[in-house]
Amino acid sequence: MSARENTFFWLVFTIVLSVSTVDLYLLIRFQNVIAEEEKNIVGLWLIHLDSGSTALFSAVKMFGTCLSLMLLKKIFLAHRRIGYIVGSLMATFQICLIIYLLS
């Protein structure tokens, strides 16, 4: 992997991990009102499944973040061009998410 490719991968990795961390913080911080505010139907289902607790939802979010970053690394190593596309889309989505969360 060239220095440019390595830098791109770690930039996307950092963006995804940072936004995921802020999202998880907000979930824990506002757990007392999250059932009324959450827009994600799967998240609401997980909260309901866990008797109103955000613990299961938090764990699934962390697992999803780890899985997506591991898959990005595999894609990037196997197919650089596709890795750039997927990484760019992931970073763009995460940037849009953080703008939404903080507005």
C-alpha cells in the first residue's frame, strides 16, 4: 500500500471512528429521552427488546462500526479502486451524520 493509499485509508478510518464515538456518546448521554428522539427503527426495536435500556443498541452500534472498518480494510486491500469509492462514500455519510447530529 502506497503512502497516499495508506493516508486515505487512515483518514476514512479516523472519520468513521470519530463520528461513531460522538454518536455513541450522544446515545448514552441522552438515553433517558432516546426512545422518543431516535429515528432508526432498528435502534428503537433494540431499545424495546432490552426493556428500554440503550445497552444492546450501543453494543450493536459498536459491533457495526468495527465490522464496517474491518470490511473496508479487506475491500481496500483486495480492490484499491473499489476501496476508494467505498471509503469516500463512508466518509461522506459520516460527515453528513455528524452535521445532522450536531445541528
